[in-house]
Amino acid sequence: MLKRLLLAFASASLLLINGVHAAENPDADLVLLTENFPPYNMAKNGKNFAQDENINGIAVDIVREMFKRANITYSLTLRFPWERIYKLALEKPGYGVFVMARLPDREKLFKWVGPIGPDDWIMLAKADSKISLETLEDARKYKIGAYKGDAIAETLAKQGLKPIVVLRDQDNAKKLTSGQIDLWATGDPAGRYLARQDGVTGLKTVLRFNSAELYLALNKNVPDEVVAKLQAALDQLRKQGVVDEIMARYL
């Protein structure tokens, strides 16, 4: 009797687990996750949770068209914080996250589709700042703001620059103007877009220290043929000028 009860309990638990996953995404081939990273991805209501049609941005529009042309179904959720959705895409089969900088230490962790767009790394200062930088090393003596979990913050930390990190990159705009930090390490065009959204203008670029490309990163269990279809669709979009048209809507 006890054995039958245990078997029944195990079966019920398995059904419950499967039911949860089915409810999460009953029909889609892939579960895509993103974050608020304007102008590439953003919730239309500005909040830190949104789904499907309540999300827009350069990368979102490109990804939607890419999946449409590849004839692959997906669900799309915007969540917070970045570290959480990165971990889900890394660990869960059938998951993907965008947009992500394709760095050497991430290369073997995911399968990649892209590039979707550029993300130059810059140091911003207040318009009246006297700071002048020739190299990244010159920034070592200043208080540098960055975004927790972001590739820029990770790179600065590895080089010993000890950035002061926040959970939302846009918070650095006001920290910069209020004098809490001397420099803001961010992406271009993302940083300027975020600053304008918070009413901060007139920031100046005092250093451009890296050029990165942003990608859709897929869990390593996603079939190669799916990755190839998506890459072919993106290449077609770029060749036809659709990627440039989408970027022009936002910049």
C-alpha cells in the first residue's frame, strides 16, 4: 500500500511539474527573455515586467521579424534583474535571452544569433566636467558608475577599476549629474537614450573604449537547425535593409 501511495504521489508530482511548464509556454518552440535596455528592448509601460506585445524596441522588432521569417514560434517576456534571466537562459533548454554582448568568456556557454546591433562602450561625464581621458587606465582615479551584471561592469571589475554598480543603468544618469559618480560607463546608444528618458541631457563622451556587438543568446540545447534558420532570417533582413529601417524608427 505504501509503495502504491508513493508511486501515485510521484506521478502526481510529475504531472504538476509538467503542467507548470506547459502553462508557462504551451505552444512556443522557444521561450525568449529580455530586460529593459532601451532603445533595444523595453516595456511599453516602463515597468520591469511585460510580455509579448507589451514590449518594443530595436532588438525586439528585429527578433519578431526574424522569428516570423524563420517560421519558429516563441513567447517573449521582459523581466528584472538581468542576472536572473541570464541564468534561466543558461540553464533551461529551449530558452534564450537578448540582447547580449558576445564576449570570449561567454562564447561556449550559448549558441548565438546575430549580430543584432552595435553597443559601443563609452565613459560619459557631465557637460561641464573637466575630466579628460586618453585610456581606460586614466579613469582609475575616478568614481565610475555601471550596471550590475552587465558586460561593461564585469570588464571594468576584471581590470581592477571597481565600478559602483546599480540595478538599473538609467539610475546612473542622475547619479552622474548629482555628483555621486564622476563617470558613467555605459553603452552607446543605450546610455544617451536612457539619460534623455530621465530628463538628463548634455552629457559628453570623454572616452570610447570598446566596440561590441549584441546578439540573441540561446541555450546550448537548442537544435543547430533552429539556430541556422534564425541566422539565415537575420542575414536576409540585414541584406534587404530591414534592420536599418527598424533602427531608424528609434534613433
